[in-house]
Amino acid sequence: MSEHKISTANGVAPAMFGRADVEEAYGLIAPYLRRTPVMTVDGSDFGVDSALTLKLELLQHTSSFKPRGAFTNLLTRNIPEAGVVAASGGNHGAAVAYAAHVLGIPAKIFVPTVSPQAKIDRIRSYGADLEVTGDRYADALKASEDWIAEAGALAIHAYDQEETLIGQATTGLEFEDQAPDLDTVLVAVGGGGFIGGIAAWYGGRVKVVGVEPETSCALHAALEAGHPVDVDVQGIAADSLGARSVGGLMFPIARDYVDRVVLVSDEAIRAAQERLWEKLRLVAEPGGAAAMAAILSGGYVPADGERVGVLVCGGNTDAVNFGG
């Protein structure tokens, strides 16, 4: 990818890639992706007066947005004979395993014990060499780094890598094409690759709002501190939104182009899962429902006439009948 900055009416984004790079990557990875659908729903079903526009990334291959970054990495970088390695709470690992399977590349995936069985089973189904180790993502990341030193495999980082950010930015490219008149987009945040890519794509032309669990709020803490900092990681969305700190590459983008971060409780996330199932029969995992939790809980209240988009970004869960 060429190195240039994103020019906007408000200045120049501190990104190492531009919209042309995202478009180029999309041309490479689109044959391997689903163009996930967008649907407009009655906001009253979720406690607001205005309609909401949902982008259903939980219908992507591997049931999350993550294949976008995985395929961008595998199709634009030189892959050694040892293949690739990834540390993940589950979704990134499944995406790398899937992309490697499609492209015929060896893959080794490390996940922590907090990863749900549904995600572990999905990774194994793609034929990757899977190792479950440690209690949190940081433990899996350390194990993956040890494997890189031993085997010489190429690291595919879940969020703090240029190719990953560019790949996740293609979600914004698609969403803008499908829903060009949005004022605001709500995006769940873990390590920040997803919101970093989307915020870089929009470049201030649309208000981007991050949503984090109260129990795992790395971006909120980073913005308060002025730089990435370590936070405690707990809660029902820890497997997908439980990064100990946000990535250094995405932080300048978030600082300039994320309007704010809304914090939501585990109870609000669970309620959003239940409402998505009850009203739309969408099975979202906790992290995938977090952005909707901001609406449902009143953490984000749209202004009159505001056109709000919501990323429903993951569906890897065993639970399919919330509330019995």
C-alpha cells in the first residue's frame, strides 16, 4: 500500500494510509468476502424515535468483520514457509484461520481460556493449529510472540497493524456506499482496529462514536490519558472487546476522528443481545451487540432527525434463545 495521508476538509489525518489504499485493498479482498447487508429498523424497538441503520457484519464469513483485515494481510504481505500466526480472543483467530484455509497457508492460532467454545470450535473447523493458553488475550499474544521467535511465522495482529486497519476500513467503505446519508456511526471498541479503520475512512465527514464495556474500556482510558494505557479486562464481552490497551497506530486516528466513547454495562449489552434477538432474530455475541447497547441504554441519544448507523459486528455465541 502506498503511504499517504487522508486529506479532509478538517485537515490531514495522522494515518499512514489513505482512502485510495482502502479502495485498493477492497479490490483485492472483495472476492473473498460477503458484502454484508444493511437494514433500516424502527428505532422505537430500541428506545429511540428515529430509524436506525444497521450493518450486519455478523453475517460476514466467520461471523465477524475480522476476515477483512485477515485477507488484507495475507494478500498484501510476503508469507514465509512457516505460514502465519495470530493471537486472538476468538474472532480474529477464526478469521485468520479461515483466510489461511482459503488461500492454502499454514496457520497457528493462540487463544486464551476465556474464548467461548463456539469460537474455539470455529477455528478448529478451518484446520488451523490451535493452542488455548492463559486467561486473557495478552497471554495468548505472548505465546504467539514466542512461536514467531521459534518458527519464523508471520504475525497477523488483531488490531495494531497497518494492513489490519486498512482491511477493517473497508467496512466503512461499504457502509458509506450502502447508506451514504448517515450522520453518525456507532462502533464497538476492543483494541481499536475496527473503529480506527472506520474513523480513518470517514475522516471526520461522519461522526464516529466508540462504544466500550465499562469493564474493558481501553480507548476511553487512552483518550483521557492522551496516550494508550493498560486497563483491567473483565466482563461478558472480554473475549472480543477485552484488549488491555488500544493500538498505537489507531490512537492518533481515534484522537482526531472519534467524536466520543460511550461506556455500557454488561447488563446493557445483554439487554441489547436479547432485543436484537426478540425484534430481529439476530444472534449477536456480547461484543457484537455492544454498539446497540449504547442506544438501548440511553448512553447515546440521537438528536431529532439524526441518521444513525450501528455496526452489529459479531455473532459467535452458543446462545440462541435469550431469555428462555
